[in-house]
Amino acid sequence: MTAPGPESLGMQASAGDRATAGRRRSRAHRLAALVPRTEWAYRPRIAATAFIIVTQVFLYVLLWRALYGEGDDTVAGMDVTQAVTYSVLATLMGTGRVIMEGASQETAQSKIRDGSVVFWFTRPVSARRYCAWRGLGESLYATTWLLSGLAIGLATGLVAAPPSAAAASVATLSYALGQGVFYHLALLVDLTSFWTITSFGINRLAAFAQTLLSGALIPLWFFPSWFTAVSGHLPFSATVHVPVSLYTGRIAAADAWPQLLEQAVWCLLLAAVGRLVWRRAARRLLVLGG
């Protein structure tokens, strides 16, 4: 038998590399589809999420129309159309994502409680990458809710269209950056489970801060100027307040670059902190106190 030549060995190595890349893409695809497929398997969750979002939107519409009345007044630079549009989009961005995370059992706290967290560190995919791909699936699923609600809102006249194509473009970019910030914030809160017996209190505090400081509950424009100035530079506002303000035209598209840069900085900073926390968490693993 003759030994395989360099060209044959190169072809075999190339085929092996392609097969490895194919397996990685297949794993990534399955991980990204994990949340949507889980939600589809438990359809009552979808109905419950839709009911909560519709109820919140209905109450916000009643509230803003009652407060503004029949006039064309503006409060904090926002008229009734902008206020309703803001609250509808903020609800779609924030509520669906929070409900989804609460219903998911793929959290560090739940995995540590039943001991299955050990599989996060023994799979071919690292724990950090596993959570990142799963987080991508959550973002895509949340975006599906947003786009569906936006289409219904535009069709019914409940949501106003963006003032310009430029506003729609920067709002889309801002939303993508905001989803990155949203993921890293939630991840850091979840990873505290490696150092605490239970992260219930931290989760409640983080949910309260997210709802209030992101502008998901009340637009930040209605708060005192000092509160708006401080909260506007926190990572929470990057998840909801900035993209919705850009969409409604409350922040002009031409003036959007400082906000977009700040969102990108927060995303990179939180990702760096998360990477450090992952390394420490891998060395400190508590399972039911053991």
C-alpha cells in the first residue's frame, strides 16, 4: 500500500474541518431554537403571554387618553399619540421578555437547585456559549412578539408609524443593541446564584429596577429632570427607553449617535464582566450546598 500524499491528507483535513463546522452550526441552530420550541410545546404559555400584553396595552391606552383628554396638549414634549405608541412598544419589548425568562427553567438557579448545572460544564459547548445561543433564541422569540404586536398596532391605528425612514433605521439598530444589554443584565443577575443560596431577592430587585429605570412602566420623560439624567445613562434605559424614544421621534435620528454609542459601550462592558463572572463561577459550583 502506498502512503497517502500531501494532497490527499489535505483533502481529508478539509473534509474533517467542514464536518466539524457543520456540527457546530447544527448545535448552534438547535440551541437558538430551544426557547421558541419550548414555548410552542407549552401553548398555554403563549396564550397567557398574549393575554397579559393585551391587557397591559388596553390599560395604557385608557390611561393616556384619559389623562390627555380630547385636546392636542403635550406633556414633557410628548402628545397622546406618542405616549400611547411609547407604552405599547415598551410593553411589547419588556413584558414578553420578562415573562419568558420567568417561565424558563433554563436558569442557573433552577439548574443549581436540581444539580443538572453540572451538564453546563461537561457539554461539548461551553456554558457561556450555551447560554449565549439560548439568549439569541430568546431575543428572536421576543422580537417575533414585538413585530406581531407592531403590525397589529399599525393596522389598527393604535401605534403611529416612525416619523421617517431614518428614525426607523436607528430605532432598529438601537433595539438590537438593547437586546444585547438586556441579555447581559439578565445573565449577570442569574449568575449570582453561584454565590447565593437563592437569587429570588436579587431577581425581584433587578426586575423592579428594569421596569422602572428602563421606562417600561412610565416614560422617563415624565420623571424629574435629575432622575431622567441619571437613569438615562444606566444600562436599563438602553433596553427600552432609547429604542422606543427613537422610534417615536422623541429623540431625533440625527441626534441618535451618542445614545447608540452608549448602548454599545454598555453591551461590551457587561459582556466583559459576564466573561469574568463565568470564569469565577466555573471554579465555584454549589449544588444544594454540596
